Amino acid sequence: MATMGFRLSERFDSSWGDTWTRYVQVSGLSALEEVIGLDCSLCPCVIDELGEDDCRHTVYAEHLFGVFDDPDYLLGYSAQIN
């Protein structure tokens, strides 16, 4: 049975400066305003280090970091960051 995972990702948009400009030019997606997704190369995980309590809620996937099984637990991080 698959486990649903939740992750806090950074938004990839014009605030990234030249990186954003180059991405839009190369992709040809001139109407693109932002990217929000699980692609770690475009939208890095907001959480850069896991704490002791995180292990109980972490979903271990081969190429994903900072994926949790409980959205309410993850929202606790969101409150701490903002």
C-alpha cells in the first residue's frame, strides 16, 4: 500500500533572479509565473534538517527528502518558518 506524502517546497519564481529568467527562456514557457512542485531541483525543500521527532512522521522514499505522512504535523513546520 502506498503512503501519501506531504512536503514543504520553496516557490520557484522571479524572486530567483537570473536563474528564473534563464529557466523561462530555455523552457519557452514565457507565460509561466511560478512553479510549485515536488521537483527538488526547481523547488527545494524548505526543511533542511530533520529533528528528533520527525522520524515518527517521515515517509522514506528513494529520492525525496522532507516528506511526511501527516499534513498537520508538517503544518507545524510551516507555522515555525513564517
